[in-house]
Amino acid sequence: MKNPLLTLPLLALLAGCQTLDGANKAVQNLVGPSTQSRVQGHYLDQAEVREYYRLDPQRDSQQRLSFDGRNLPASEIRQQNLVQIAELQTYLQGIVDRLIKGWPGEAPKLQVRITDSYTFGPSADPFGNIFVPLGMLDNVQSEDEIAAMLGHEMSHVLLRHHDRLAAFEEQKEMMTNLASTVVIAAMAADTGVDRSSGKLKLISKDPLGTQKTIGNTVLYTALANSFSDNVWSTAWGRAQEDQADLLGTDLMIRAGYAPRAASVSLQRLSDFQGKQEPLLGSFLKARQSAMQESLQQFDLNRLSREVNTLLNQGLGTAITATGQYFTRSHMSPAGRDEELRKYLQREYRQQTRARVDRRSWPRVRNLATVQASLQGYKDAYAATAALEQKQPAQAQAFITRALASPVGNQPGVRRAAFNVHLDRGDNRAALADLESINDWSLAGPSIYDLMISYHLKRNDPQAALGMIEKAEQNLGSEELFITEKLLANSQLKANDQVQSLLRKCERYPSRKQSCQKLVPKSA
């Protein structure tokens, strides 16, 4: 007889289909003609684009963060540290401002933010932030190429692509939570007590059967999430990437940039993705090993964490060859490049002759302050790499140079210095590294977490609350550190605040249980 618990993920998928409005059209897009080939005339003038000319008042108020500024879900806030290089920030924002002038509709507020990351592709969030990683700036060769990539990300915001993404994330979270529940239930049902040694000891009554149940649950859930990632959302994803390519190209041509730069950026993206492929195999191997070890040790908490890590980060997007085929064939940069070339030849034959300007970007990149700042981050990354290779002397040399750069007191560099000093056992210097950060609005969640935890462990709740206040202001989320906030107020014996925070915790399912453990209702 089938375990009824194992059928729940598929039922959940079917029950959630009201969020999949438009799925039939999306699936047809997997095998039908591309968006580019269906467009007659400029994409910017199409009826499907004109409906986005007017901003939704309710949507716009959220995009501009006009609410209290602390309501972002913890899962949606940025994870990277930000980078502040004034000349570079002004230059990139100028490109976005130039591009948005070609948008015939009402323009949302768009803000460029440089991130401490050596990935290649930029990204955008629903609030109009366009995140440009250091890795992109390290690889592009012209302003036209930068404009192509920023125009693409702007287009995702203008066409409100994040609305559909939110529906998929909600569905996937439901599936993953359900799988974790099944895993824990299977472990609990299988647990027995051994009294033969004179001491109470938990044992597994049917380890092979339990392992099979857990394995099937994880597999079925991953398959369902993979169906979302690789078929439904990939169909939509293909359409959205096509649409962003088209609108971004229209915007850059209106702004006077050479459209051939869009093709160059897609080729660079394809090359970068190819270099990342071996990473997935090592990730899955590590997760499999950790799950097997936790099962052998009967470590429920660790197993649950590994299941969530696997479902959230790896298996859901790489479980089947079919899914991989869809991702490669319908969202690959090479395929998008070919379709975009056809669109340009059809609609912008004359503009395709425009030459790429290879002078303006090198002039900005080679400014003394910009060059020294970018080198400072490279040295910080080199210090971290040297630590991983067990080369502490080299790590110290790199971090000394990074700290002497114009960005020496920014979060990313100070975090690298923290790691170097911690590695050699100098805890005081490591703490001083974090305390030397001069602008906490640039810090990501992990650095806030380090400082808040430090203050709580030292029984300094006021300092912890001060750091939590900064985190809420700068990251826009009260949810992220609400348990630490509760603990700090408990240390202060601020009962009114404790009760208020307990009520707020009810709004956050992922935090609710932790809050109740910290301060039981009876207290």
C-alpha cells in the first residue's frame, strides 16, 4: 500500500494551480515559436507592453518603499554586502537614467547598487533595485555592453516579472515544508527505546525502511519542484528572458547605444555559465554524503537541515535530464543571442551598424580611486582564497593591502579581515575589524548576525538592540532578527516588549517556534 503522506506533494501542486494562471500558454511557448519571432514591429510598441505604461498605484507604493520600511520578508532581502565607489555608482546610475528616458510610460524609481560578488550577471528586485556585481564590472569591455545588461534587468522591473516569480516561490516553499514534515514524521514513527544497557537510548526500529521513506519523500518533492522550475517556470522564464532581451534592446537603441553589445554580453554570460557547471555536481555529492552520515548517527536536526538545503538549493533545479534539457535549450544565452540577432536584422537593420564605444568605460574604470577600490576588493577575495588554501602569510599580505585601499572600511573588506584575524586566533583584532565598518547601510545579513550574536553572548542586550535597529533600517525587515530582538529584551526583563514581540512572531511562521522556545507562553 502506498504511503499516503508521499502523495501529498503532488496533491499540493494540483491544489495550488490557481497561482498558475497562464500556464497553458507558457507550456506552448516551450515548443512553439519564440517571443522574438512572434513580434511584428518594435517590442516597445506592442499592446502587451503598453499595458505596463501606467504603474499600479498599490504596486508603486510598495516599490518605492513608502511603507514603514521593515516589512520585507526575510527571504526577499539582499544577502550580499554592498560596495560604495562614488564615481562608479554615479556612472552606472547615469546609464540607467539614460535608458529609462526611452520608456514611454510612467517610470518607477530605479536605483543601481554594486554588490560584493564576483558572479557575472546583474539582477533586479521588485522594488527597483538593480544589483551590479563586481564580477560583471571585471569582465565587460564597453559602456554599450553595460547598457545592454542594465537595460535587460530594468525590463524585468518595468514588465513586472517578479509577480509571477513570487507565485512560484510560494508554491515551492509549501512543497518543501511539507516534505520536511513527512521526514520528521517518518523518523518519529520509527524511533524506539532501548533499555537493555540499563540506560534509556533512542534507536531506529527500521532504518532501511525509514531511509527509503525519507528518500522517496525528498525525491518526490524535488521532482514536483523541478516540474515547477524546469517546465512551468522555465516556460515563463523563457518568455520573460525573451521579453527582457527585446525591451532592453529597444531601450538601449533609443538611448543611442550599439545593439551588437547585447550579443556580446550574452556570449560572456554563456561562457561564465559553462565554467559553473562542475560546481553543481560537487554540491549534490556533499549533500548526499551529509544526509547519509546524519542518518547513520540518527541526528534528526542535521538530517532536517540537509533535506531543506537539498530541496532549496540543489535538487529542485537539477533532478532530471528533462529539466536540464529545458533549461539549456530554452533559456541558454546562446539561443537567446540567435533570436535577438534575427529581431535586430528585421527591425533595426540600420542601427546594427552602430559601432560600440570602447572609450568611455575604460576612462571610468581607470580613474585612480575606482582602480584602487576595485583592487581592494580583489585583494580581499585573494585573502579569503589564501586562507582556504592554508596560506596564512599570503592571506595577511593580501588583507593588509585591501585595508589600505579606499574601500578598506567597507563591510566586504572588513569581513575578509575578520576571517584572517580569526584564523590566526586574534579574536580582539577580528572584532575590531567589524567595529571599524564605517557605513552599516552597506552590510549584508551575515555581518549583522556576527555582531548581534557577539553582543548577546556578552550579555550586552542594549548593544545588540542597537545593531538590530540598524539591520531593520538598512535591510528593511523586522522578521530577520526578531528572535534575537526577543532574546535581548528578555535579558533586559522588558516584559511589555517581550509580549509585543511574541505577538509579532505569530506573523512569521518560520520564526514562531523559535520565539516560543525562547519565551514559553507560561512565562
